[in-house]
Amino acid sequence: MASENRSQATTPQLVSLAEAADQFGISVKTLRRRISDGTIHGYRVGRLIRVDMNELRARLMVEMPTSR
């Protein structure tokens, strides 16, 4: 079972730019800029561009340090 969980975690969850932008509350234009500057990877499926939600969670969601 552990190997099943590991393979699911590494399996890309490709979604459209519009769906990803909606999920993260950012614009499609921002996602296109991040693909262009190499911050995230874009995947072309025919004429469509897809992004991996797992990668977006890892790269766009950065924990902010707290002051004590």
C-alpha cells in the first residue's frame, strides 16, 4: 500500500490554466508569466496548456515566517 500512495503523490494532476487560477485565486495571466519565467512547468496537450496542481501547491504556496 505504501508504494500505491507514493505513486499517487508523484502522478501529475494536470488541470487547465483557468481551473488552476480559480483554485489559487490568481489570474491566468499570472500562471502564464510563471510558466514563461520557469517558476512552474506548463504541459502542452494538443493546443491546450495544462499545469500540475501538485507542483503549484509546492511552489506557489510558501509558508510565511512568523515573528515572535
